[in-house]
Amino acid sequence: TIQIADQVETTMKEAKLAALSELSTPALFLAETQVGGHGRFNRPFFSPKGKGIYMSLLLKPNHTFSELPQYTLLAAVAVAQAIDELTGKETQIKWVNDIYLEGKKVCGILSEATSDFESGRIASIVIGIGINFAIPQTAFPEDIQQRATSLFPTGEAPVNRARLIAAVWTRFFDLLDQLPADDYLTIYRQKSFVLGKTVCFTQQGIRYEGVAESITATGELVVRTTDDVKVLSSGEISLEKY
Ligand code: ATP
């Protein structure tokens, strides 16, 4: 199922509502613009009309909750590879799931799961992807102007958005079919924007700085600080500097 809307609060919300219905899955929800677009921790995601890609995929897999991080990493790899393939550019993945181009964020990914109360298994997974497709660089709000970029920053795209959307999901389902093979992890690490770099983060009110050493199979980032090794999980940490 594919649903395309002109304007929604968020495509995440559309997909999560549909999760409660009998709609067949996988189902994809697209919108030209989102009025309440947000990323992790409810931070706003700039979603202007017509020049971006805002979409959420609803899946109802029969997996356990522990596998959710796989979907997040896998989605990041699928988007990064699809963009590279279509534009000839080379993206990087900023842990956990932001796609970067030339040091700036070009795409944000968000995944959420609900579990079935009785079995404890995943009832549904929603993967939200926002790509700055042909948003002119000058159109970004001032506070993210230096940190955000667009695949086609002049505002003119030589390819259609639909081609990229198709490439993303084709790649995603390819990688999903290959599970439990973990080639996607190798690619994730190869394309990492943070491995080997100094990163900052705050944990329980304390600010730490350290070198990002590795990424575990379940998506944690291992950071070596001056006197400790910290294993960061995606739900709690935002990297500040890199
Ligand atoms: P980070 O803040 O490092 O980007 P994050 O993964 O937690 O990490 P999200 O919460 O997914 O980021 O996305 C929201 C953040 O992304 C906002 O705080 C803002 O800085 C930035 N942002 C908002 N809209 C866009 C956009 N269209 N393109 C790029 N960056 C954006």
C-alpha cells in the first residue's frame, strides 16, 4: 500500500494510526510537507513543501523487540547507498541514523516500534525518513543553515524524487531479505562519519568527551573517554561535536 498526502502532521503519525487498522503491510506513507515534522527527542524537522521527501514505512514483522536496532542501521545503509547510486555523491552515516553529505545533515531517520502486550514481540515498526532533496541551501532556517544541506542545493534536481524513493525501498528490502547476514553492518561502519573521531555527549547530566571506537552489532556506539569506555545506546544519546 502507498498513500500520498499533500500535507500531514507527520508521516510517522499516519503510519502509526494505520498500524491499528487492517491495512495490509508493508505500507508507505508519503507527504509533500509535514507541519509537525520532528526527529528524535521531539526536535523539529524542517519539512518544506515539494522539495523534500518525507515518508514513513509501516512493517509488521514477527520479530522480537531486541531486533529493532537492526532496522535502524539497515535503513540508514539503504538510504545512504540509494543516494550515492542516484547522485554519484558519497554520503556518510552519522551515528545513529543521520545521513551526512560533505559534513552536513542531508537526511534524518527515525524508527519506532510497538510491542504486543501479551507476547512481548514487535507488533509494528515504523521507519520515518526525511530527505532534503532539492531544497535550496538558502531556504534552510538560520539555526540549521550551517548544519543542513540538500542533495541538490541549487533547488533544481536532474532526477525525479520518485526514483530515489524507489531506490531506497528496493535497497531496504534487499538488505532485509539478506538477514541474518550482516553485510549492512560492515557497510554501516565503512560509511561512518564518527568512527575514529572525537565526540561529546551528556549522560546523566555529566558531559563526556572521547573517541568513537566501534559500533556494536546492536547499534551501540563504543566511546573511549580518558578513563573509561562508554557504550552508548541510540535512544539516550545525541552527539554534540565531531
Ligand atoms: P542531530 O541533532 O545531531 O542532527 P539527531 O539524530 O538527534 O541528531 P533528529 O532529532 O533526528 O537529529 O533531527 C532533528 C534535528 O535535525 C534538529 O534539532 C535540527 O538540528 C536538525 N534539522 C531539522 N530539520 C532538518 C533538515 N530538514 N535537514 C537537516 N537537519 C535538520
